[in-house]
Amino acid sequence: MAKGVKELLIPLLFMLVLFALVHYPVFAASKPPAKGTVLPQFQLKVPEDSKAKDYLGLSGRGEFTVSGIKAQVVIIQLFSRY
């Protein structure tokens, strides 16, 4: 009986460790920024619509950062999906 338990326990422990290692960064990234902290840099796609590009002061294609928006103030509203 003890051999059968070991045969089940080892793969189960392996799967639990693998799950924890794979999903830990996801859990850390899913937390919203704390009040008063600096928002981390992230990339956004340049809009295809020319009016939206003009409004944001962007040109070209590809990606941009929030600091690339030509404005004195940028207000970012974060939505929680869950």
C-alpha cells in the first residue's frame, strides 16, 4: 500500500510545484498598482484611426508608451475585470 501511495504522491507533488512556478508571475501581475505608486512602463498599439492618432499626438505604426503622448496631463483609468 505504501508503494502505491508514493506512486500517486510524487506526480501530484510535481504537478503542484509546476503549477505554482508557472502561474506565480500571473498572480503577481494581476494585482493593481498601489495608491501613490508609479505606473510601470507598458506598450500600447498605435491606433489605426488617423483621428485617434492626431488626438494622442502620435504618428507612425507599431507601439508607443504613455510618455509618448503629447499632452501636459494623461489620465489613465484602470478597470478591474474580475
